[in-house]
Amino acid sequence: MVSLKLQKRLAADVLGCGKRKIWLDPNETSEISMANSRQNIRKLYKDGFIIRKPNAIHSRFRVNQRHEAKRKGRHTGPGKRRGTANARYPEKVIWMRRMRVLRRLLRKYREQQKIDSNLYHDLYLRVKGNEFKNKRVLMEYIHKAKREKQEVKEAHEIALQRKTKAAARRARRDQRKAEADAQKKEEYIRAQHHAEMETQR
């Protein structure tokens, strides 16, 4: 039997694969053995005497099936865990995600002018101080803070109105009193003048 080691090596080099991927037609060994250059090998490949075997399929079916089951929570019990809870899902990652979510919400509210810069700064520091565990709690606090601020503003306006009314009332009362005093004084002077006239008669 003719040795085709050279032809196999050349074919592997020409086709850019390993020698184990090269198939040489057993019926055309004599013609293949004549090929001693890369050009001849290319011609034989074109004629179909030399073939590059297809890559073996490495199926992902079982892996995909396993991942799908894991998404449902299977195969994740105590017997499958190697690291600590903190190693598997770090607390720092949870903290960073929460901070980013809450700060993004605050930024959005400030840009939409739902909160002013003072409230934003106050809430930013409260978020950093771990006061809100999620977005819902923060939103509830914002609504409550805005409502309280509005109530304080309304109470201040009502107090100002009352103050203004009281001042106006006091001014009117003082004016009436001054008018009454002036009238009494005038009456007293007139009465005195009348009495003097009577004594002169």
C-alpha cells in the first residue's frame, strides 16, 4: 500500500485544518500519490478526491435544558452550593444596584421639577443613609414630604391672611375710637362754650 502521509500533510496545510480532518479517496490512491505539490492537492480537492471532514457537532441541548431548569429554581438547593451566600450574590452588588435605582429616580424627579434642589439634596443623603429599601418606599416618602410642605405653605398663607385681617380690623377699631374721642371732645367743647354763654347772660 502506498504511503500518503505527505499528501495528507499538504492537504491539511492547504485546507487550513488538522490531518485528522482530511479524507483521501481510497479508490484514487494511485492518482493522489502522484500529487507532490500544493497546486496538485488543490486540483484533487476541486475534483473531490480529497475532502475536508465536517466539524463534529457539540450539542448545547442538555446545557440549555439545564439552564432553563435553573431559571425555574431547580438544582440550586444546599447540596449544589459551594460558596457563601455573600460570595454567590454579594451584598455590595445589591447595595450598588439599589443606590443606582434610587439615585436615578431622584435625578428624574428633579429634572421633571417634581422635587426642588433642597428636597433632592435631603433625599440624596437619606438614600445614602440606607433609609429607603426600595423605590416604592422612596416615592411614598416624596409624596408625603410634598403634601406636608403644601400643608405648611397653606397654613402659613392662612395665618398671613388672618394676621392681615386682624391688623385691618385693629386699624378700623383705632380709627373709630379716634373718631369717637374727637366727637366727644368736640361735644365737650361745645357744651362748655354753651355754658359760658349762659353764665354771661
